[in-house]
Amino acid sequence: MFNNFSSNPSSYNETRDELKKEVTGKVVYNVNSIIEHFMRINANTKSEQGGDLPDSRIAQCIAQIGTGDLITLHQIVDDSKQNERAMYGPLENIMNAIGDFFAPQGRAPKRFVQQSGFTHVDEVVQQMAFPPRFPDFLMLPEKLSWLSQKPDKAHLKVSWSTTEALVEVKHSATKGSPFYARQSQQETGVKGIIAQTADYVRLRLSARPFQLYTLAFLIYGAECCIAIYDRYGVLLSPGYKVYERVVGPDGNFDYELSYDFVRILARLTCGLSAEDFGSDPTVELRSGNPQKPPSYSVGYKPSASIIPATPLTGPNARYNTVGSPIWSSLSLLGRGTSVWYVKDPTGVRKKVVMKSAWRAGSRTPESSIYEYLKQTLKNLDGIAAFVEGLDVYLDQQTPMRVQNLRIARFNYPVAGTVAETIPFDEDPVLHRLILASVGKPLWEYETPLDFVQGCIAVVSALERLAAHDILHRDVSPGNVLLAADESPRKNNEGFLSDLEFLYIPGMGDTVDPQPTGKLPEHVARPDGTLHRVDEIRNDDIPQLGRHYIYPQDAKPEPKPQGPPITGTAQFMAVEVLDHIVQSDTSFNRTPLHDLESFIYVLVYALHRRAYDRAQNSDTRKAIGRVFTNYFAQTSHTAIRDVRRSMSSRALTSKSALKIFSEEVANGSHLVLCALLTQLLALVRRRLMRADGDTTIERMAEMTEGLPPKEQSMMNWIEEAEQLEEGPTRALSHDAVLKVLRGLERRMRVV
């Protein structure tokens, strides 16, 4: 599984500050329909709408639970010297007692478990390099509810992939509340509990890539609310009391669980379906063997809506996943990309690659971009081979947009009301595409020659794109792959994928809505009220087969690049980071920015390989320190500063050489370390606008003690250093290819 790139466990506050900025303006407060429609509880009468939770049954539950844990909880909440940890015990007892009371006969309820009683991560989470962060409680599904009843839970493991929801607790009802005292404050920031929970939610969504949203139960002091985190923002229910002060039978004041709190917990533990908790209706679990990664059947539409028998391709096709996801994004409001191996239903290939990602509603679908390249470029070597791609649907007619999802699941916004609607151009749309090119990470190369040939194929592809003024704009380790085939086609030993952010002159970043397709759904009028229509202007339905076709000889008028701040921050070019730090979004990227990002990807890949294959813990720690410094920064300023300081000397230092030489005894990887030296020198010359320090004098140190074969391969460095002054000495596709091909020739000869 490909690791995420920004998971430094020590950067809690920095990450949550970024999340605060990300969700500011994206939180909707006091959404009554979460309680009324989703939880099926009347917000005015506080009575249950379906009839199975009448007041009398709630009263029976409260009486059976008693007041022991409640009194303890109240004393803790009422004591300013206490903290939230003291609340965990009584809360766990109360919440699970409510679930037990309302559980149907013969069925176990979902249960809440304190994360502190478990080891932190399961194997899948470890592979994904998750930071060790967990909320105060995780809600386990019915089939795992027995775990919470074991007295000794220390040997058990928490799995993000098996949790249904999460609970975050704060001691203070004032400081811990997600609500601001004044509405004006809600427009300029969010409270800490929202950002902290968002941090947990992004991890859960990454571990469960087919989840459409995550439900969180927030408890702050003696109050609580429901929060729904989706790919556009957060919906918050109104606040409710956990318990209330009442007059007891003896005339004295007493405390009693509130009916609202009990009803909400009854719904959470016993009354909600998998889809209520955010599962994707187009995805079905095929197998759940606990010893193996689960297999899913995935399509573009819910399988129940597919009539007749499932075809092999097109809108009604189904794909079965193989193993764990290759990649799963850690983003919350970003694309939420996940990449999987799936069986080829046509039988032409053993397996293909499926990518699921959310895009802004107005952005050109990635499948359309692949189709455009097919028609525009005569040579598609070094670019992932496209099979098909379509938008995903909630049902037979409704596109999987966040706005449609909110209406279907939470009835928000309510028809005929003035409410917060998502601007159509920003409304995230779920898109899936199938690629024939099966790849593996750069750091899983078999031989250094495989690595170099893969790099040549990718740089050649970038050069051909640049010749048509096309930019990739998201060159990162997850998007630069080596061919997994044992004998890949020539010039396809490596390839570029993830073309969603390609800049194509004339196409821009967006598509124009077309007046076709039927969508019986709520639509906003200019005044903000909502109404239902049977036919609207939308760009989703026609995309089930519609692509942008340009005549081969057409020369479209240049368009602005659109928002240029795209890509993975840890691999952005320094100049791009400079503009981001300066809040300048008006500049245009160039092909050299993609090329510079590619070189940083190589730095990542070789350090990652050295880390994965380190022979002892000391070596692993040494590589880890360098790796963390280079790639675990989370702010744009910190990343930029590290890139500026990254020089050829950093990779030819004695410590770096020791790391690489210990990894493989024959020293072959020192050749690739030297390759980075040359490529980073090209980057430095571009940044400094002058030649950097030569590295010839360091070659003796690098080759000392190597066998003659390896020394001979290292001689290419001296040849590369003797390149003529001029354009080849600066960063360019030609210069990078000259270095790579020179090394390839030397390797073949030796």
C-alpha cells in the first residue's frame, strides 16, 4: 500500500490549525433535519415519529439504568478541577446500557469503547502510516460488540476500518462546545472540537475509502449534538441536554438523563442502517474474512438498480476489488482519492486499476481528460492506459453529489426553505475510472536499471505533454509508477497517472453545464429558497458517455490555467510554494515545475526504499530522521524552506552514504544516490540562477571500497559533470534525460 506523505505524529496542532482553516465557512449549524429526518425524532414535540420509542419506553430505560453513573458524571462535569478523562467511565456505562435496553431480541447493539483500552493500530493502519490519533470513543458494529465486554482489552486492536462512528468528549460545555455565542463568529472560524474531530474523521475515511461521510457524536459537559462530516463540510444538529435537573419524588432536586439523549443513543446503537452511517450504495461487501482484506463489488450505480444482468463495461458494470487499496488519501475536504486493484470483468487482463475520487462540480472529469489525450497525442507512452470512467449515481437518476447526498440522507436543505446550499460549481461529484496500466511504487524496483528506465519513460511523457503546453500539476509518488509487468513494453517501464489536474490549453479546468438530463431534485432559486423540478441544467447525466472532442488540427484559444494551486504540497516546486506562501494565486505554472516535482519524488522514493529495507533499527532511525525532515512537514512555508536547503551535499554526506551502502551490500544504490546528486544540482542551479557546487571531488569518497563493477558505473557522474555550459546545465527535460540515459548506457555496458 502506498503511504500517505504527511503523517508526522508530532504535528497535531499544526494539522488541526490547517483543518480549522479548511472547514471554516463549511460548517452548517443547527440543522434540525438531522434529528427529524435522519434520527426520526420530532424536534418540536421531542417524540419519536415511528412509534417504537414513545415516552413511556424512554422512561422505562431511564429507570432501569438508574442514577449511579449519572450522579458520578454530574459531579465530574460540575467540578472545574476535573477533566474529560474522568467522564469516560460513567459515559461508557450509560451509553452502552441504553444500547442494551433497546437492542432487539436476539441481536447485539452497537457498542462504545474507550480507545485507551486497546493497542493503537491494526495492520492496515500501520501500512497507511497513520498518525496514532483516536477519538475518546469508537463505536463498534454489532458483530464486534462483544469486544467491549471483555475485562482485559489490552490485547485487542482498534481498527478504523471496522468502526461505525466516533465520539469526542469535552469537559466544559462552554469551552468544549462546537457552537459560538454569536453567529458572526461562525463565519470566521470554527471551535476546536470541530477541527479535532475532523482530524479523526479524515483518518476513518482514509481507512474506509467507500464511506460517503462519517457520523460523530459530540459531548461537551452536560450537552451533546450530532455532527455529519462529508466531502464538503460539516452539518451540526442543534445542541441537546445529556441530563437535566428534575424534582424528585421527595420534592428535592435530582438529575435524570434527558429524553433527547436517550433517543439519540437508541437510534445510534440500534436504529440506523449501514447507509445511514455513510456506506456507498454502489459498493457491496463480497467477503469479510478477518484473515484477509475484504473484497468489494463496486460500480457506478447501486446494484439493485441495474436491470437486466450486469454488463461487462459501461454505466452498469461491476468491478471486484483485489486486496487492500493501493492508495487512500488522508484529505477530508479534498478529493478523497482511493486506488484499488480490481478484476477485469472482460477477462482481457488479469486485473486493472480502479480510481475513485471526488471532484469539484465544475471541474472536467478525469475520464474526459484521458479521452482528449487519446485524440491529441500521437504517442501515449509513459501515460496510464485508460479504459473507461463515469460519474457515480445515488440511484438510477441522481448523481452522487454531496448536495444530493445531504438531501437524500438528511433532508437538508428542506424544500421551500432559505438555507445554505452548496454552489453548483463547488459541489463535489464522485467519479470512478478504470485504467489498464497496473503499476507499483517507484521504491519497489527490482534493479537500479528498472528504476532508471521507468524514470526515462516518465520524463519523456512529461516532455511530450510540455510540447503541447499541457501540465500535469500533481506529480507525486502516488502518481509516478513503475510498470508491474515483468516485461513491460518499451518506453512504458514507468508511467504517469492521476491526470485530473492536467492543464490543457483551451479546456481550462471546468466544464459548462448543459441543458440535458432529468434529475427530480431540490434546486435553489436565486433568492436561496428551494423547489423541486423535473428537468434542470446540469453537467452530470450527459457524462455517462459524453467526452470533449477536439479536431486533430484544431488550435483552441488559450485560456487561463485556472486555480494553479493544485497537487501534493510535499512535492510542489519551490516557486509554486513561494506563491502559495505569499497568497498569490495569479501566477501560471510551467513544465519545469512538474519536472522539479518529479525530482523530489525520486528523493522520496529512494529514501523510502532505504527505510523499508534497512538492516537494523539504528539505520532505520537515521533514515527516518532525514525522511521526516524532508517529507513530514505540513505547512507550505516549512516545506519550501526544507526544499531550498535540500542540496546535492545532503545526499552525498557520510551519513547518507552509510545509510544507502548498508541497505544493499553490492553498492548499486549508491549509483542512484549519485543520480539524485546530479538532478538536485540541476534544481539548485534553477533556483540560484547560477551553477551550484560541483560534486566531482566527492566521487572518490562515494566509490571508495566498491568492487570494480560498481566503480565503473559511478564513472558516469564525472562524464555528466563535464557537460557543456549552457542550457544543458540548467533544469530541463533534455538535461534530465541526458543524465538518466547516460546512466542507463553505463549500466547496460557494465
